[in-house]
Amino acid sequence: MKTTGMKGRSGDLGPKGFALLALGFRPFFLLAALGAVVFPALWVWAYRRGLPWSSYYGFVGWHAHEMLFGYTAAVIAGFLFTAVRNWTDRPTPTGVILAGFAGLWLVGRLLPFFDGYVPKIFIVVADMSFLPLVALAIAIPLTQRRQARNFVFVVLLLTMAFANGLVHWQALGMSSATGVAGVKLMTFSILLIIGIVAGRVIPFFSERALPELHVRSWEQVEALSIVSVVVLAAAELLYPRSVIAATAALAAAAIHGVRLYGWWSRRVWAVPLLSVLYLAYAWLIVGFVLWAGAANSWWSASIATHALAVGCVGTITLGMMARVALGHTGRPLRAAPSVATAFALINAAALVRVFPTLLWPQRSALWIVLSSVLWIAAFLAFALVYVPILWRPRADGRPG
């Protein structure tokens, strides 16, 4: 059967047709990318106009919640639905069931705008049910294949669901402080997933893209890199803004710095799909250093939080979405020029949000708006290339 392809900035988009529900990464990467454009645009518009944000979570709370439990949770769900299928050779949600997952995620994003018009329990149930259901969906094939090693992702998804519960508990007026703890717990759960996945994929991707490269890793450093994040999370939750938390943050930065040093080669700069992952991991280290300073009250905790959220999480999710979508749609692993520009823009967004705010805090409103514009531009550039790729069937005609 002859199919008609279409050329664009990303190359051959493959045969025409609808494949958005063929594999887990497709709808969730699309929703994440579009949400990363629309929701920050709405937030910065309200911020600039000084408008009261009529939202269930509150103005700042909504911003933090949607970055972590909205955007990042969507990327994680899409990645795990795809990866677990590869690891186990067992099915993960597709078709109507996958559409249900995507719809549930979307309802969880939209209902808070109708606070006061719908019962709060609807908001809670819609948003709270997503992560446990994702955990169940990947637990089934992992159990069938007895992959105990990968059950860590089920545990982390359930931890995230608990963190989300802490946020909702405060949003419902049942407490005055659990929301902050929930955001911190979610942040460190995401960083743990990044630490685990990065340790598997960055060396592998590097050696595949650069055949003569042999990355170095040390068993003790690999173990300590994960333990250090757990210790930092515990220190920050139990002893926030303390010498204990500062020490744990510096130790984590040092351990992850050694890990990155073992992987590093100047040659990665020639491959944008690789260099973006290395830059994201460097932001993890920078974020931990800044967290130590915030724990000592040298600067605002918001600076460290945004180094990790925009620099590390934003950059690595953008890079992984770009690579996974190409690899799992049968396309060459080459970043289109506009996507390479998106990688630069997301790093610029992090730089602007962190360092000018640190040096000139009196102009923080300017840096927040400029960083938001750069973030939006990065994801808009990504979406323009990848929405057709995510929508259309694989270029090689294979299922998925």
C-alpha cells in the first residue's frame, strides 16, 4: 500500500494517519508540550496584570502544582508506559484505555479552574486518581515478568500520589503547611527518577551515538548517587533550612558531580540529543549547590527550586521527549534545528530565572517574565515539530 509522507523541519513525518493512541508516550508527550505552552502563558499573563488567580490551589500553588503534578507527571507517565512495554514485552495501555488515562490527566488540569462551581471532591478525585492508576498499569506487566528491579518506579509513583495528597489536604483547608511538604516530596521523587533513568540512558545513549566513547562509572558512586537524593529529601523534610540539609545537599552535589565526570566527553557537544541530557544533569548539581546555600539562608529557596525545576527537570524532560519520540516512531535520531534551538531556549530560561534573580533580586519580576517567555518559546518550538510526529503512524510502518 502506498503511503504519502510529508516533509517538514523534522524531516519525513511518515505516512498520514492517526496513531496518537498507539503507544503511551504519544498522547502524554503531546499534552505535556501543549500544557507547557498554554498554562505558563496564562500564569505569566495573570502575574503581569496582578490579577487574582481564582484557583483551587491559589496563585503560586497552582503554578508549582501544575509544573510537578501536571507537566512532569505527564512526561513520566508517557515514558513509563513506553519503557515498561519494552522492558517486559508485555502490553501497557493503548487505544481507548490510554485515551482514558490522558482524559483523566486533562480533567485534573481543568477542574481547578471551576472551583466554586463544582464540588471540591471532584477536583480531588480527578487529580488524585491519576498517579495510582499509572502505578497499577505498570505494576501488572512488571509483576508478570517478575522485574523486581523496576518496581522502584511503582513505589515512586505511589510516593508522588501521597505527596499530591498532602497538597490537596492543604487546598481543602485541612492544614496550613502540608502543601509545602507535598511539593518538596514530589520534587525529590522526580529527582530520584531522573537519577535512576539518567544512570541507565545517558551512558547507553552516549556509547551508541559516539561508538569510540567508553563512559566510566563506579558501582559505589552509582549507589551513592541515589542514596544521596533520599538522604537530602529526608533532611529537607525533617530539618528544613538547617546545617544538616545544607550538608546533605553539598554531598549530593559532589557525588553527582563525580558521576557526571565519569560520563563526560567533549564530543557530546556535537550531538544535541546527547548534550541536552548532560546539561540537564549539570543543572541537577547546580541545583543541589544552590539548595545548600538556601538551607544556610544565603539566598531564597526559590532560586534553588527553579534551578532544579526549570534547569534540570525542564531540560531533561524536553530532551527525553525529543529522543524517545524519534526512536519510537522509526525516525533518525537527529534533532531538527528548531528543536536544538528549543534546547538552548530551555537552558536560557533556567539561567535567566536563577542567576539574575540571585544577583539582582530587586528586578525579580523582570527575570520571572523573561524566563517564562523563554520557557514558552522552547516548548512552542518543540511542539511545532513534534505534534505531527506524535500524531502520525511510525515512519517505518511498524506498530507503536
